Amino acid sequence: MHLIRGFVQMLAAFRSTFLLGSNSPVLIADLEPVLRACCTRLNVEMTSEKVLLAMNGSEPPSLVLLDLDLPRMGIGQLLACVRTNPRRRFPIVLFLDNVPAECMDRLAKGVIDDLIPRTAPSSYWRLRLDSVMRAFRRIRELEHLREAATLPSQTDPITGLYNQPALVSMLFRETDRVQRMKTSLCLILFEIQNSTQWHTRMGTIAHDDLRLEMVGRVQRLLRSYHLFGRTGNDEFVLGLPGCSLVNAVMLAERIRLDVFSAPFSVAGQPIRVSACFGIAASRGRSPVVVLREAEKALQIAKAAGPDSVQCAGDCPTTEPAPFFSLDSEDNLLV
């Protein structure tokens, strides 16, 4: 009884969905009461395709239990898809009758977290699952501690965004994913206009406050997997995995309108600032090359005037509605 209660408390601590992939009525009947006792949502899928969709959904499960005899795609292809995610957020346990060599190899490589005989008693299942989840939690805690230890060297001290070396490193990893998965990746490079003028008129502290307020507005428009970094004095880069060139242009337009059309409150004064945007698509090329293309597009946008958006390549440009003239001095304040 204590063992069962301990396992239920461990599962309940995760407070999320548990995914069971099996078409075996016997296995489902044995596991379902134990998992439902956690007062969390249990998702039972009977094909590999549906299991893969559930694992890659917007709310990934906290625990995945897979029957080796799961039909259709097959466990091998399913685990190959899972392995492409270097930051898997859930433990995976296989239920099986016999232990083939390839499963032992996957266990040794960390693709799966445990192998449990289907014929074992339920008390043995609970013990092994309890151990798997505790071990997985410790690994994630160590990863977070390691990231926290390296965070100061990866972030910009003023905005807290990724600095240029960290951002470029992550873009190389995303480019590898683009090449493997044949997906899209776009970069948006944008710059606050008249940086020197703002620094002279406002001072260093007020200028930093302006940057911080701008960053906060932009972050509210982004998704969790977007990359946001500062690469220059008032120059910023957005890395957009899975984003097409058309959608990147739409996001740049939304940032132009939602972020820079409204005044900023700096040192007690409402102030309007402008930005220009350069956009480039990765197409699996080196991030250094793509950044260079985005920089050229940004220079063209800056030459076109405030609030301009320019794409590298054949993407059509947009005609911005200017908020103020570069020639105005006093009108920079609202």
C-alpha cells in the first residue's frame, strides 16, 4: 500500500497528461487504473501515428508508455522521430515480452528510459516507473542547473536576451534541424533608428529603459521556441524555426505596428521611436550567410526610410506608414 501511494504521489506531482500507446486490451486494463489514480489526464492511443502527434503536440505528456507491439508506423520509426528532439521533456518506457538487442541499444543511448516486461506483476511496474520518473526529474534539474551556470556568458547584460555568440550557436543547431527535417527557418534583423541621437538626448539609463520596454513588447508577440537576441547597440535578431518567409514578413509588420507605433514611456516622457527590418530565409544555409543577407536587407530598409521592411531575395517589400520624419527634431517626442 505504501508503494502504491508513493507512486501515485510521484505521478501527481507532475500534474500533466500521461500517454499510453497500446492496442492491447489486457495491458490497457492493467495500467489504466494505476495511471488514472493520479487525478491527471490519461491519453490512450492505439497507433504509432497518433502517439507521435500526441508527443509533438502543444502540451507534451509528462510520461510516455509504449507497447512494443504498437501497430502501423512501428516503434523503431517512432523512436527515430523522438530522437531528433535533443531536449526531450518526458521519459519513455517500453513494455515488451522479449528484449531485442536494438532495444537495449536504445536504452544505452538514452532514447528510451526503461524496458519493462509485459508479464511482470503490477507492483514491479510501479517500482520501475517510480524509479524512471525520479531519475528523469534529477536529469532535468541538472540540465537546468547547468544552463543557469552558463547563462551569464550567453546573455546580454542589459536586455537579458541572447548575445551574438550564443544566438549564432543556437542558429547553427536550428539549421541542422532544417536540413534534417526539411523545414523552414527565417531571420528578422531589426534596428531602432537614431540610436546615437537617443543616447545623447536621454542618457544611458533612460536609453537602456527604452530598450527594455521595447524587448518586453516584442516578447509578448513571440512563441516559446523563437530565438531573440541582441547583436548590436540597438540591433536585434529574431530566429523563427518553422516560419516561412511570408509569415516572417507578417510578424515584422506586426512588430512594426504593435511595438513601435505606440509611444514608449521613458523618464516620465512618452516617446515614439522607429525601427527598420531586414528579413532572410535560411533554406538550410549557414547562419552566417543568412545573417549577412538579413544585414543587406536591413541596410536597404534603412535607406528607404523609417519603419521599412525589406526581404532578401524575391519576397515583395511592404510600404510602411511612417510615424514621424527623420528630419524632425522636436517631433520625436509625442
